[in-house]
Amino acid sequence: MAVPKGKVSKARRDKRRSSHWKLTAPGIVKCPKCGEYKLPHRVCKACGTYNGREVSFVG
């Protein structure tokens, strides 16, 4: 059975865990129709278009 060789210090343990929980900034693109910033592959909240077509009416 595997047994740890010795105590892992808090600094060493936290250094190993630190890289998994970092948040990444979402990629933001400009809407080709109105120029507002939006998330990719989403309907534009300003003009209601997606992939060159009007999908929903935003009033």
C-alpha cells in the first residue's frame, strides 16, 4: 500500500494546488452588425443577431 514518505508543508501543498483554480478571462468579440462587445457563439444583446441573422427582438 502506498504511504507518503513525509509531511508535505503547507507552502508546497498550496503551490501544487494553485494552478487549478485560476479563472480565465472570457474571449470577447465585436458584433459584426452593431459593433457591441459580446461573448462568442452567443446572440448579441444589443441588436439580437446571431450568425448574420436576426434571432430575437431586443427592444
